[in-house]
Amino acid sequence: MRRADDALDVLDVRSGYVRRLTLDPNEKPAVVQGRFRFNPETLAWGNDALSRAVPCHLLVVDELGPLEFERGEGWQAAFDVLSGRDFTLALVVVRPELIVQAQIRLPAGATTVFNVTVENADTEHPRDDLPQVIVEMLDRELDPTSRARRS
């Protein structure tokens, strides 16, 4: 979650707890990735929250980026949680330049990629429609008759 002061927070949806993810330029220690300085204590807390997030119907991980894919840091617990598949549907935010790495690293199976940009208001899945599309996908997965038809 981006705050008014441009800092980033992490929200554990299950508990409702929020922690500050980014640090000010002089705060230490920090995990540095690009222009961001991440709080290592918050990263550990977030990984613990991810580990406790399942079982669930909808798992949301925002985001897996260079810190996770290229450096092996950040939300590493997400990879184990996603591999365990103890959820009905997972929504994972990944930058377009990391989609191939995500498809290699994340569990194989039914994957739908939504390319969400400021400009894609006229595509098959306009960004403003995505919440409804995701709810419909979750409803389909939770509907036992729908699952029986696909088997």
C-alpha cells in the first residue's frame, strides 16, 4: 500500500495488521533494491504472514519482483505457499519484464496473465473490470458443479 509520503506499507489481510515496508534514506539496516530501502524486520514479518495465509480461498501476493526472482530475498515464503496449492485461487502481481521468470519459478498449471497498464482500458479485460473478473473466476473455482464439469 502506498502512503501519502510515498512510503510503502504491508497489510496482512487476515489479521488486519499493517507494517511499514520502506525505510527512510538514513534508516538501517535496509535491504536495498533499486530506489527502495526495505525494512528487513517487515520482510520477515510478511514472510511469516504469507506462511500463515493458507488455507484460504483467495491468496493475494503483491508483488513478486526483482528482489524475489533475481536476488532470492523479499517474499520468499510466497514460493512455498504457492507450491503448496492450499488455496482456491491465487492472484500474484508480477511486473511484465518478469513474467517469464514467474512462469518458470511458479507452479505449473492453470495460469491466466492479465496485462494491467494505465493504457489498457479498451482490451479484453480492462483494468477497471478486473475485480469483477477475479471474483467470477473465484466463484467458478468454488462452484462444485463447475469443477465436476471440468474433471
